[in-house]
Amino acid sequence: MGNKLSGKDLIKLGFPKNNAINIALGQINRYRKKEKKERILLEAKQVLLNPSQFTGDGTWGKVAEGLTKPVEVKFNELRATRAPFTIFGENEIDEQAKRQLYDALKLPIAVSGALMPDAHSGYGLPIGGVLATDNAVIPYGVGVDIGCRMSLSIFDLPASYLKGKGHMLVQILKDHTKFGMNETHAIKADHEIFSRSEFNDIPFVKALLDKAYKQLGTSGGGNHFVEFGIVNLTDEHPEWKLRAGDYFAVLSHSGSRGLGANIAKQYTYLAAKQCPLPKNVQHLAWLDLDTHDGQEYWLAMNLAGDYAKACHDDIHRRIGKAIGKRPSVTIENHHNFAWKEIVDGKELIVHRKGATPAAKEELGIIPGSMTAPGFIVRGKGNADSLNSASHGAGRLLSRAKCKQKFTPSEVRKVLKNADVTLIGGDVDEAPMAYKDIHKVMGNQTELVEVLGTFTPKIVRMDK
């Protein structure tokens, strides 16, 4: 008996001569190839005899599904008509972003959609796109950076705390924040997220545990940042123990790091195999939530979202410790995610690709740019926006255009005029790359109520 398991071995066990064999070989080669053939065959026999007992199992669940209820792979045509939608701030949004939403609204699973006023074109769904679907999740509708989010901690310290402490605060950001592909903290923190069952039950995710542990409390590249600034609260907030006034605060923006990126890549690949679509919408391949892969992605996506929160919590913990103060309140929200929500009396999957949840009374933070204020908001629960708002100002110019158009000295001049200190960063994140946040906010007065502002003063980004 050779050591490599073959399709013939499975046929001898009694496996039907169909795709179940290919699925089994794929799963075994991916997750169990170092184990003894005899042991694998014993398990495979059990799966064949009682497939229903293995539903949801990391290795064998997909094989059991192939034996009992195979996933039907069929080419999906787009519908001739679009599902209903609303666009906010239509005149400020490029045509390509609108076209991407229109295409998504023709998917057979699409129920309704919306476009936020900061929208611009992306891959699959546009950035600022919201799409509600029926029992299906689109990995690229969530995006590569699963659970990318904002987190704002307001300290009961006056805005004047910044005065004369610039050097100290710059050093705190240099010492206690890590950015990009390779920087990690010398002293790693443990977190309850690492004891989650998904890290054990999903073999693909299990292999990412070490990376997730190393990257906890770090931020990505691109437009991710950690910044000190001033919060202005227009009203008193007894629940936060803060009166109206100006306070010292820290704002962070990043997501689920390598964990989320790998999950996105894997399940986008599986979705594309199971759900062939016309070329212009192939990024919008979906996973049916009644399938093994759909269920597994849903669990992995939620884990990545919770991990993104854990990263922000660790960043804010480290900074709070360095300052010697605990925040009075932390306001936070995801903006690359999918949620199960009730829309018109039916549970749907609401994808927000670069959009902030804004259900009635829900708090959020919508940043501007390095030189423009962000806004602390409370959702109004507008059904036309699928309870959503913008996730920022939105890009006006692509990264490539910024590199052609601006020089580092021009960016430095703009920052100096705004009295902003920048650590790291590049011309592709120049303040001029972004839309006017005041215009964006003006286009979503039906979606959110403004409670206060955050003005950046010391900004740390990837080099």
C-alpha cells in the first residue's frame, strides 16, 4: 500500500465515481497529507457510511456535502433589470462607481442596494457600496481587508494636553504602533480571540493562527493610521462622563491584517469556482450560505472582524498605558463587512464595502483626511441607505494619480499650514487625494446626526 492516497483507494472504499472523489482528494491533500494513509481511509469510510455526522467538519464537511447534497455549479446570467437602490450625493460620484453598483444590482441574489456620498470605484462592489442579498455572501463584496474599522478613544484630558508634548507624543506613536507588512511588537500581547473555536475547527484558519498572534496590535499600509488629535463635543454626554468642550483623543484605522487578507483570497477563489459569472462581474461571485464553504466563510469572516477589533483594542491599550490614562469612551465601527439584518421584514445579508453601519442610535466615526476633521455621528436608521453612511471622505484621486500630481514638498507644505505632524506616510495619502468631507457630510444629513468632530494633529502611517 503506497503512502499517497489516490482516487482508486476511495473507489475501493465505495465512493461514487463522481466529483465527491475530487473533493475528498482536494481536502486530504490540503489539510491531511502528512498523516498516515490507513488512518485517512478509516475516517473516509466513516464519512461514507454516515455523511450527515460530518456536516461542518473542517476537513470532511465538504466531502460529506459532496456525497449528500453536491453544490450545483452553473453559469449565472445577470438579470435584465436592477434591484431597487438609492444614491446619496449622486453629483459627487464617478460614473464607474455607479456602473459597478448597477451591475451588482443585476445579480440573481441582489435584493436592494445603496451608494454612499464618498463612493468611488473599486473591485467588485464600489467603495461606498451597500448591497443586500438573499442567503448569499460575496467575499469581494466584503473586501480583502475584512472588518477594516475606525476606533476613537476620547480621554478626559483637555485639548491643551497636546501643547508642549509634541515630542513625547511622536515618540509614543513611534514606540507603540507598528505598520506595514513586517513590523510587529517586540512584546506580544495575548488575547481571548486566540482561544476561539474557529482557529481550531477550520483547518485553513488554523494555519493562520501564528500570523494573527504575531500581528496583533499592528496596522496595515495604505490609508491605515493611528493619530492623536482634538475632539470637540457640541453637547454634554453624561453617559460618557464628558461635558461639551475640547478633549485629547486617539483615532485608529486598520483591519484584520494577514488573517483577513488570506481568508478573503481563499474564499474568493472558492466562490469563483462555484459561481461562474460574466467577465464584468466575476469579482462578485458569491457563496450560498446553505453550503459548507458559505458557512465556513461566514464563521471566518466574523472571526476576522473580531480580530480587527482586538487589534484596535490592543493599540489603544498600549497608547493609554504610555499616556497613563484610560479613555472615557471608545466609539468604533466596521466598514468592510457583511451582516445578517432584517430588511422589509426579511433577513438578508447586507454587505458594506467601505460604508459605516448607521442604524437608529448607532454611534460611528467618519474620518476626513490628515488635514480635515472627522465626525462623530449617530445613525438615523434610514431604510433607503440600508441603515448605512459613508466611511470617510472618499478618494478623489487614485494612488497613481497622486504620485504623478504631487511632490513630497507640496504635501509637507499643506501639513505645515494645518499644523499637522506626520510620521511615515507617502504622497498617495496626500490630503488633496480626498473629497471635501464637509460636502460628503452635507450629502448625508438624512443618514446621520453629528455629535462632534475629531481634528488630527499627530499622524502615524506606514512609510
